[in-house]
Amino acid sequence: MLLGRILILVSPRNTPEGRKAKEYVVELAEGKSACLAHDNIRGYYGRLLADVYVDGEPIKPKIQSFISR
């Protein structure tokens, strides 16, 4: 498992909304091919900052739509 953050998304993980978003990401990506596009930049806590693609599709728009519901 690689710990990281999806670029430009802010969803506190220790909130009900953050936990739901995390579950949604697992649902989107589990058992599928994933690719990280990054410039080897790490955030404040040392986590890799990256755009994530699952089966060739970016997942950020799907997550943003899910969060804004």
C-alpha cells in the first residue's frame, strides 16, 4: 500500500465525510489497475502528491462529484 494524497482534493479523513470519501476511493480502485502521475513531490506529512488514474481514467472528477453531493 502506498500512502499519498490525490492532488487538489481536501477531505479530512477523521470526519464522516472523509471516511465516506475513502470508502468510495476503495470502491473505485480495488482490484483494478492504478497509475500515479506525479513529480515526486511530497506534502507536509511526507505523503506523495499525485493524480490517480484507475483503468486509464482519472478518478479525481468522480471523487469531486461524490464529495459535492
